[in-house]
Amino acid sequence: MNGIFEVNYAAFSVFAALLITEIMGAVGLLVAWPSRSKVLDYIVPVWEVTGTFGALWVVTGDFAYPGLLVPVAEIFTPLLIVFLILFVARNASISFAEFITKRGWLDEEKLYKSYAIATIVLGVVVLVLLSALVGGQGVSLASGSFSIISWATAGSVVFEVGTLLLAVGLAPVLFDLSALRKLVLPLTGLGVVLSVLSYWMMSPGLLTPWMALPVLLTLAVGALYAWPKTSRVVTNKAVFLAVLSVIIFSLQPLVYPKAIGQALPIDTVTTAGAMADAFFSMSVVGGLLLALMLSLYVVVASRGPSGTGL
Amino acid sequence: MVSTSIALILLISISEFLSVRGNDPVYNALARRLSKVFVVSFGVGTASGIVMAVELVGLFPSFMTLVASTGAIVLLYAEISAFFLEVLALVLYVYYWNSFKGKYSHWVVSLFVVLGTLASAVFITMVNAWMNTPNGYDVSAFVNSGFKTVTGVEPFAAFLTVSTVSQVFHVLVTTIFAGTMVIGAYFAYWFVKSRDAGEKAMYGRALKILGVIAVVTIVLAGISGSEEAGALLVNQPLKYAAIEANTVPGTNLPDHFFGSVVNGTYVGGISMPGMQALLARFETGISTLPGLSQFPASTWPPLLVNTTFNVMTVGGLALGVFMFVFLVSLVRKRRPYESRRLLYLWIPAAVLAMLVYQLGWATDEVGRQPWIVYNVMTVAQAANTSDALLVPGVIIVLFYLVVVPATFYFYSRVFQGSSKEAPA
């Protein structure tokens, strides 16, 4: 076990869980604008936290793998710049949308839909990046380059489709859209099958017994929502986010102990010595601060509706 | 954007405090309306921070490898922790405004946002200080290994380099001052333009708070600027020689203004005999000042930094005079924040303040050239020279040329859009 990897991957898991829930909401905003309030009640306070967890993942990644920064810069910079543009566009449009008043051609709906499109495309870009990190498709470590044409293998495409299908399948759970209850389990099941298939297509060695855990957890979420009596457990947004984070965290065999198509042993590129000690010290202090603030948030939020005066 | 964000949250917090203490609905409405603007500012600002973090890896990978192998990354980690404090406190502050029961409890949350915002600024400035005066690892071993091996790492040493205190002090107060002036210009404009008595009362109150912050910070900017010049003289003598345009070392050197160095000789401009030596002795006790001739010409920064430094100091003095007039008028109960003459002047003063602030950064960064980490790694050695960066790089610049003005436009639109709100 590599503690530094675990901390960095935990930050990624929460970031990815938050981003996936935003993608779920973004789809809702595009296809069901009249019932947007269910989506916005969740997304509006959360989008700010998603970005911060993204920053945490990036900085802990820099800290954890200093020797990887040059190859990462060579291989992924163009893709990362596309990611960044979409990220700023998404943040700008949702923050403008929150408080905009109708004047001229620009209004709340256009801005929220811009946010939704930027978020979904951002999700696709992140999935391209992740599939490259998992299976190594499109990545040439020797020449330090990434080719989107080489990336577009069947395994990568099935990875994208499978993950997006999972997001669409689980979206009714997060937003408690009971009219779509019957679709949850079939779509989620299909998403799981495609995702597992994509891992096998990328590299059969990725399918370890550990992979049963995320599969079972994902299906359990869908199954719990299928019955009205148990649906309340998983429609609780904090529970849903926590479970989704655990599912993503349990997918770590895809990149550990080896990433990029089993070509990169993580332990050989992890920081060590005094820097590793500093990493853990800072993680403990930062983690305590984060836990404290999240506890305060839970206490305040549990008092009922936000009661924002804005 | 950082400067306006910091000034905004200070204004919001002080406004809410005054509204609670004096039960003043105008201050309350001001805090509520500005908090919406702050969310927009945070939304674009936080994304831009991530852009910076990722871009640094893409554009300067060797530099970031050094950062990630030394205490500088610890500072960035600390900054992220501050960021979390800011974002979670902000979510509570904005979206759960009415959920707090105690008289001052909601206002206390604003202090956490202030703390998180200021701490983020402090930690990122510490990274810059570390770039100016690197510490916490064996520099010569690193250079001798061809930038391959970092040894003797002390991860927490980067929190306190020899230039940290003076630089953080100066950057913090000048950042607050510049942001305060810019936001003040907005309120000054609307105070003069508005015919609505209620709105004018709100703008006047905002200007009163901003005026006081600006007076305090311009005084501190002068003090910290002097400290910073002294620290430069001691820690970065080449940069000092360049910004003062000292061609040769000496004991009784003049202050040079707006000239240039041609063939190793200072020409044109104004020279104030002995002034530089006098100030340096007063500040540091050092009587022999460095000159460019002591250093290889290949390590000189562009000598344009003498001009940027001069505009910064002269502009800073002009702003000091402006704020002094504001202070005198305030003390004499002339309500300077309602004086049309002063408010008209505030707008060009804000432009000057932002120019001075940007030139300060230009002086710092250009003055360190050719180094990205002083005396360790040059910008050329750190840079990613891949052609693949060109197109996305141009796109991101064009994108920001749209985003930044759009953000300031939305600041105004969001603030004005909620003008019909009844004060709660």
C-alpha cells in the first residue's frame, strides 16, 4: 500500500464523484428545464466545492509525483488546456446564471444551459484523460506525446459510453425522479457491463477480484432505488455522494500499482523521505480543517432549507 | 481579480458588522448584494487559480518539478487548505444566510471567508518569495546534478525565506489597496450618476469603508515598500541594481528617474544626488550600493525595470497624496465620500492604482530575469518548448480576453440587478 497514492486518489475520488453528480444535473438541465429546481437546489451550492476538490487533486498530484510532471506536461498539456477552458467557462456561466436578471438576450436559462454543455463536454474530456491513464490508449511514453486518433480504440470508446451510461442511469437516484425509477437498474446494469468490458478491452490484467466491490456497490445503489421503501437511503445526497466516492475509490486497481496500460509503476515515481513526511503532515492538518468545516456545514444545512436571504 | 476579490470580502464583512452593530438596513443590503458579486468573483477566480496550477505544469514542467520536490509545494498544499476554508465558509455565508440565529454568528462566518481568502493570497506570495530567494534544499547539488537530484530537503523552510516577511507584507497591503480603489471607483461613478437617494446612501457607505481601508493600506504600502527595497538590497543585489539603474557600485549614488542605460552609462532622466544612498543607509545601514558592473551582463534583467519601478514609486506617492486629502477631509467631517470632486478624482486614481500594482509585479518578475528561481534555474531551462502548446496557448489567451471583461461586466450587472431588493 502506498499512503501517498491513497491520499491523492481519495482527493480524486471525491472530485470525480462531485463532477459526475454535476454531469447528472447538467443532463437534467438540458432535457428537463421546466423541472430544473430539483437539480439547481443541489448544484448551486456544490459547484464551488467541486472545483476546490479538483484543485486539491492537482496539487496533491504535483506533490506526490514530482518526477511525473515533465512527462505529464509533454503528453497531456493540450488536453489539459481544453479542460481548463471548459472549466472556466462552466464556472463563469453558472456563477453568472445564479444572480442574473433578465435584460436583453442573455438570461438565466441560456447561462445554465451553457454551464450544462460545458460540464458535459468537460466530463467527456476528463474521461478521455482517465481512459488514457488507465489503459494507456493514445499515450506514447517513449516520444512523450498523446494522439487522440490512437486513443480512439474500441476499449476507450466503450469506457466513455459505459461511464456516461452509469451517470445517466444513476441520475434519477440523486434527484429522486421517481417517474424514471424503472429505468435505473437496467441502465445502471448496462453501464456496469460496458465499463467492465472496457477495462478488459484496455487490458485484461485490470480485472482483479477487487473489481467486484465497485460493481456490487453500483448495482446496490440502483437496486435500493428500485424499491420505494429503500429508496430514501440512497436519495439522501450526502449518502449518494459518499457511496459514489467509495465506488470510485474502489476502482483504484485500474491505476495502482501500475498505470498507463500497466507501463508505469506508481511506487517508483512517488515522493519519498522528508517530502513524504511533509505530505502526510499537511494532509492530516488539511484533512482536520476540512472535516471541521464539513461538520459545520452539515450542522447548518441540517437545520432545514437554506433560508438564503439572496 | 484577486485584488478585487480580497477588497470585496473585506467590504462585505465590514458592512455586515456595521449593519449588525448599528442595526443599519443599508449596510445589510450592501453586504447581501455584494456577496452575490463575490460568488461571481469566486467562480471565475477559483477556476483561474486551477488554470494557473495546471498551466504551470504544462508550461514550466522543470520548474514545477523543482517546486514539487521542495518546500514550495508545501506552500501550495497550504494554499489549497486555505481555499477549502474559503469555499466552505462562503457556501455557508451565502446560501445559508438566514440559518444563523445569534446576533453576530453569521458575520463570524464572513471572517472565515476573509481568513481563507487572505491566507490563499499569503501562501501564493510565499511561493513567489521562495522563487526570489530559494531555500530548503541543497542548491549547488541540485544545479551540479543538471537539475536531476534534489537533496537536503527541509520541506517547511519555504514558509520563511529571507524575503518572505517583507514581500508578503508589501504584496498583501498593495493588493488590498488596488482592489479597494477599483471597487471604490465603481461606487464613486454610481454615486455621482445615481438620482436614487437610497442607492446613493448605499454607495456613500461603501465609499466610506473603502476610503478608510485605502488610507490605512496606502500608508502601510509606503512602509512595506521601503522594507521591501531594503530586503532587495540585501538579498537580491542584482535586481536592486537594475531597478535603481546603478551602472557601477558606489557609496553616494543618486536616485535615477526615467532615464536609460546606454553602453553602461546612465543617460537622460532625472538624478537626485545622494538620495538613493541616503534612503538605503536609513533603511538597511548599508553604505556601499551594488552596481550592474559587478555582475555578468548575461544575468542582467531587462533594464526597463528601472522605468516600471519609477512609475510605481511616483504613482504610489501620487496616490498617497490623494488619500491624504481624503483623510484630511474625513477628519474635518467634510464627507469626502460624498464630494463630487473627490469622487471624480477617485476614478483615474483607481486606474493609476491598478497600473502601479501591475507594474509592481512586473518589476518583481522582470527584475528576476533571466531566472525563474533566482540563481538556480532560468526561465529558458524551465520552459516547455513544445510546438503543440502554441494553438491551445493562443486560445486560452483569447478566451481570457473575453472572460475578464465579461466578469467585471457581470459584477456590475449582478450588483445593479438586485437593486430593487428590499433591505432585509
